[in-house]
Amino acid sequence: MGALLFSVFLGTLALGVPIAFSIAIAGVVVLIAGDVNLLIIVQRMFAATDSFSLVAVPFFILAGDLLARGEMSKTLVAFAESCIGKLKGGLSAVSVLASMFFAAISGSGAATTAAVGSSMIPELKKRGYAEDRSAALIAAGGCIGVVIPPSVPMVLYAVIAEQSVTRLFKNGFFPGFMMGGVLIAISLYQAKKLAYPSGKPFSLSELWKTFQKAIWAIIMPLIILGGIFSGYFTPSEAAGVAVVYSMLVSLFIYRDLSIPELGKIMLQSGRTSAMIMIIIACSGIFGWALANWKIPETIATAVLSVSSNTYIILFIISILILIAGVFMETASAIILLTPVFLPLIKMMGVDLVHFGLIFTVGIAIGMITPPVAIDLFVASSVTGLPIERIAKVVVPYLVGLIIVLLIYIYLPLFIPALII
């Protein structure tokens, strides 16, 4: 049954069938072959989406879309430049720092790439930075958007794995900062090698001026994450707060958003959310088939028969996650593969929150690995450059992020206190 399930799924995917329907078709075919009552289809589709935690998904998507096109992202970029823009090639580092700031309020890689790219790329080009390398750096920075909390993929993983969203969010900062640090180091090395110019001299008055303008954006993650970690509200309620806050700031403080524009943004966010929710619903059928025929347990037993070494198995899983990221969109990969990996992870005794972060970082790297590289597509649309050209120069950043993934896989195994 496992061979039939995955054969049908991969076959329909190869024929160009949308991933949600590929998942559903594979599950239905196996149910029919196993002579199961097909009423289970409706039951599992409903059960898969019947979770309060999933309320956070459309709200965080809407908050990210609101912030991506508004003044808030521009003020964050200006503040980041006033902090570290003086360095040689400092504007490259500013791009990464701005991505990290934006990641803490959006939860979306595409929104982070779009917001930072639209603000930074024209300025980078104006100051003599190579446009393709700038686009590649900002696309790589967009990967941080789903690692530093709030994070939509973390919410999805938490629901499937029955883990605490709050714990995942608390532990997301460390790998997110590691990713940002590596990207800044690579960008500064390239800046020295390519003789990029230094930025404006550091000025306390300029820092204060940009801080005052960016204060509304800076306060937002403090409200959202502070509320979650203090227990004042749940992650789902925090997502609602994020939407209301970003609307109020955009409409009445920065005044860069009109009611007709708000309607268009909400429609776009609704489409994205609907796509994710239908994948979750269809995965309910797929997941039931996996559980009913004990396919994940069989896979886990087979893997453990090859090697019982935790380090080797985690390395193999990380390779599988990276490969999945090449061909699958982030949410789809987490929804589909989490039930497959969980029994094996439990057998090895690895903390499920640690694994959730490994999965999130690994699948985030897929955002810059063609053919399904959403951040590269966004960077291409912002710059007008062919995606092939950006993909060629993104390689150093890709290698750096993979090194971060490997470090994060093994470091908490040696220092368990890193997982809180």
C-alpha cells in the first residue's frame, strides 16, 4: 500500500496535477484498493482542518501581505542602514538585517523578499552593487522569514506533530540569527572582494531619526511575541492582533493604505490561505492512509535496520528535506512529510521541537533552490532579471545556509540546553 500511495502521488505530480489534488488522489486510490468506506474521505478532510491553531495561518499571511507593500518595511530598512550602513559593502548587510527585522513581523519568506527587495534593490543598484548578486542576497534573506517567529510553517508543524507553537517560536530565534549572521558574513566578504563602496558615516542623530520613524514597526514583534511568551494570548490570537495592528498603523499612522487597496490585499491573502487550507484538508486523507497501513512505522524500521546512529539518520533526513524543498512548496512539504518522519524521530528520542526547527530551516532553504524557488521568483519579479541569472549567483548563500542547517542539527544534540 505504501508503494501504491507514493507511486500515485509522484505520478500525478509529474503529470502536472496541483499538489493538493495529487495528495488527495493518492489517498483515495489507496482507500479504494484497500476496500475502505469512502465516507472516511470527508471525515478526514474536516478533521485535518478542525484546529484552533490553524486560525493563525490566514492571519499571519494577511499581516505579512499588509506589511510587504506599506511604509513600515521602508522605515525598517532605513533604521537598519543607520545601524550598520557605514561598513564597506554595508548596504548588503543592511539588506539581511532588514530581512531579519521583517521576519519578526511577517512569518512569510515571500513577503520578506518582496518588502525588502522593493525597498533595497533600487538603492543597491544606484550605489553600484551588482543587481543580480543583490537580488540573490535578498532572496536568501527571505528564507529567514519563516524561521524567526512568527512563522506559518512552524504553526503547521505544531498542529501536525501536536507540539507547542510557543515552544517552537521560542526556539526559532537561534537558527534564524545564525542564518542572518552567515549571510551577513558572506555579503561582507563579497563586498570586499568586489570593492563595493562604504556607506554613510554613522550618526546618532540619523539613528534617532530613523528609529522614531520605525518605532511602530519595531513595537509590533514586541507586542506579538511578548504577548505569546508571557501567556497573555495564544499564537492564534496573536495573529489576529498582528492584522489589526498592521491595519491601524498603515491606515492611520503612515497613511499609505487605502480601503480599495486593503480589499485587494485581503483577496490576495485569502487566495494564499485557501491554497494552504485545501492542501491541509487533502493531506488528511493521505495521513489517514499512512497511519492505517502503518507506513511511517515501516519506513522507520527499515531505516533503523540500516543504521541506528542518530547522527547518520538525521543527516539522511536533512538531505531528504533539502531535496523535498527543491520540488515542493514549503507548506506542502511540511504537511506531507511530517507524518512520515515523526515515528522515526520518536524512535531515536530526538526532541520534536528540535526536529521541527530542523525541518523549518531545511525546507526554508528550498525557497532559493529551483525549480520551486518562491523567493527567487519574487526577486526576479522585483528586478526584472531572469531567474536563471539570480540562481547562478545565489550558490554561496545557499551553501552558507546548508552549513547553518548542519550545525543546528548537531549542536543541540551536544548541548541539549539550547532547546528550551
